[in-house]
Amino acid sequence: MKRQISVGMLFAVGLLISGAGHPEPAWSDKPCSLRTLKGTYVYHCAGFRLENGQQVHFAFAGQDHFDGNGTVTGVYSYSDNNPILQQHISYSGTYTVNPDCTGTYATVDENGISGHLDLFFGRDGEEVTFIFTDPGVVDAGVERRVRK
């Protein structure tokens, strides 16, 4: 019996030393690709836009679905200085991903309003930081994957 325990312990120590049974770290040397952003993400953010030379504060929250092939669809609700103005507005668009885990995003919603963003994320794609690049808009936020 003692011999079996010793052999079993040696085998277990050997596996630990060789790295077997350990998942690859989330941050690896693998380059990012379109598939890095795949699944459903939720987000919220607040900022302002210029309208007739005046700053209009706004907030919105929504859900993105990245398909892993460069297409994004989603829905959002939007509010500015008034109560919620628009609820459950759908949109679609495209996204790009660079090997260094940066990218771009462009969408048009059902009302014809477009949005352009720069994206920054880790190699696991679990969280995306974004900033709008449209003239007259100051806004940034974070979205988190909730489903692959």
C-alpha cells in the first residue's frame, strides 16, 4: 500500500511540474483576432455631445453581440437631460480586431444614427474598453462579456 501511495504522489508531482492540468493563462502571447470578441456583452456609459453649440449630457446602456467574424448587433436605451427618450433601439455594424488587441467598431441604429469607437481589450476578450471617435461626442465606457 505504501508503494502505491509513493508512486501516485510521484506521478502527481510530475504532472504539476510539467504543467499538465493547468489552463493557459488569460494573457498569453497569442495575437488577438475577430474571434477574441465573441459573445454577448453588456455596457453602460455617460458623456456629452454638442448640439447647437451647447453641451448635452446623456447616458445609455445596452447589450452587444459580437459574432466572432466581424459583425456586431445590439440594443440600447438612451437618455439625455430628460427621462429615457429611446428604449430598446436595435443596431448593427462591423468591428475590426488587430493582433495587439485593439480595434474599431462602427454601427448604425434603426433611427439612422451612427457611432464609431476605438476598442481596447485583453487577449481573453472578457472586457472591452471603448471610446467614441465621432466629432462632438465625448464618451467612453467598459463592457463585459456575460455569455460566450
